[in-house]
Amino acid sequence: MRRMIAAVVLLGIIALIPTLVGFKQDKEAMTPAEASIPKVEPMKQGPVFPEIDMGSWRPSEATLLSNEEIPVGALTFVNVTNQEILIDKNANNRVFPASTTKLMTALLAYEKASAANELDQPIITIQQSTLDIPWDSHIAHLAIGDALTVRQALYATLLESGNDAANSLAEYTSGSTEAFVQLMNDRAKVLGLTGTHFVNAHGYSDPNHYTTANDMAKIAFAFSTYPELIEIAGTYEFKAEFKDKDGNGKRRWWYHLGSSVNERSVNYSKFVTATKTGYTDESGYTMVFIMKHNSETYILVSMEAKSGQTFPTMRLVEEKAFK
């Protein structure tokens, strides 16, 4: 009898062994030592931009013009070849850039298109979202379904200063204007801009959309390192031929709002190789001039100008600097 009881107990113990082992394993699986170690997430990398040597601009020892002689509210004039700031009037003050913003928009779109060999591909299609701009925006008269090349959209943005065209470049570059604005601000940091923040691709006034004359000169300098962008922004008129939503041909003539590159204008300057205009009620008249003299490159940024002040200021600077 005792042998039978012992055998039954032994069989019971053997039957319980897997359960006991499993229980221990489950307990260990629920509380491993690794559970107390934070999970390591791969760091998200920011966008990678083409490297541009921005140099280190320094103030000139000589004074070309006193602040009292300069009518506009803020101005900087830089010899970027020698990295010398020749004139500085309130150049670090916060100002509204208006459509000079489009220099940054064009820069980012061009860098993407040129790297992908897409500059002359008709891969920009105007969407309803592209036309989501303030009602009083300056436009290039694009319509939903229009299919443009990136180069054509650059001309429409830099010559006609179309807010619709600027949005088309933003959507091409980043998929949405919201994502593009983040890219603009990322690029601003890489370029060393300390007084600039963007909230849109076209420059329509917003309290949180601002720059300084010095920062805008740095954007213009980065822009000027690409000869094709200089060619576009220095062209007075451009004929664009593209397809509409039904595949029918369309033709548009776009004219530069910056008359300093129009040989028939009294404001024409032989020194200006490229320019970008801007205006809103809040910003006043804003203007960027990229200039060439004796094989040296200069950038003139005029901000917070009243009507009739910008081009006399340009002439005044030319007379002092290029005599």
C-alpha cells in the first residue's frame, strides 16, 4: 500500500514539473531586467542642404553714407566678394520682407530640382491648395490643373511675384506649404540667420513672418551662388508655354516687377544682375539688388521704403560705391 501511495505521489510531482517551470518562465518574462532600460529610438535626422560657404562678413572701416543720407528705414550694402559690409542702417532691426521672401522659396525649389535633374520637367500641377492665398495677393494667373516645369514656376515666382507660383514651388519641394515653411526655417538656421522666421512661402504679411536687412542679404548671397537663379531673376520678360488641365496649350508672358533690369526703364541699372521686389502695407517697399562691379559681387537690401524712395536710394549707393 505504501508503495502504491509513493508511486502516485511521484507521478503527481512529475506531472507538475512543466507547470512549475512554465510559471517561473512566465514570471521572468513579465519582469526582465531589460524592462528597466529605456528604449533607444533612432534620432530623426534633419534635412541635408547643399553647403554654401557664407564667409564672415565684417563692417567696413570707411563710411559710404551716413544714416541721415539714406531715406529708407533699413538698409544693408555688402561687398560679398570681399565680405565687407559697406553700409548698415538699422540692418539688424526686425522688418517684414514681403515678396523678397520668394528668394528663399526659389532657392529651396531650385536646389531640389537641380539635384534631381527636374528643372525642365513638367511635374508641377496646380492644385486647389496651391491657390489658397489671400484674396489681394499678387498672382501669376495660374489655374487648377496647369502643368508647369519647375523653371517656369521659378520665372512666375521671381518675375511676376505670383503667390500662386510660390505655393506651387513649395508643394513641389515639400508636398505641402506647411512642410515647406519648416524647411525654410531649417534653411535659415543653416545659413546663420538669427533674425528671421517664416510662416509662408510668398511673404504675405504676418506678425510671425519677419527678417532683417542683413539676414535678407545672406539669403540673396546664397541665391546668387547659383548662376541659373541669377539668370532668371535678372530677366525682364519670359514667355511660358504649358498645358492646362485638359491638355490644351497655354501661353503666358511674365514681366519682372523690378524695373532695374528693364533697359527701357528710367530705373534701369547696368550694375544690377538680379533683383526681387516686395510690398505690403505693413512692410512698405522692399527690394533686393544683386549687383556686379569690376568683377566683384555686391548685394543691396532696401527695407521699409516709402513710395519713390527705393530707386533714388539705389542710385545714391551706386554713385558712392561705383564712382
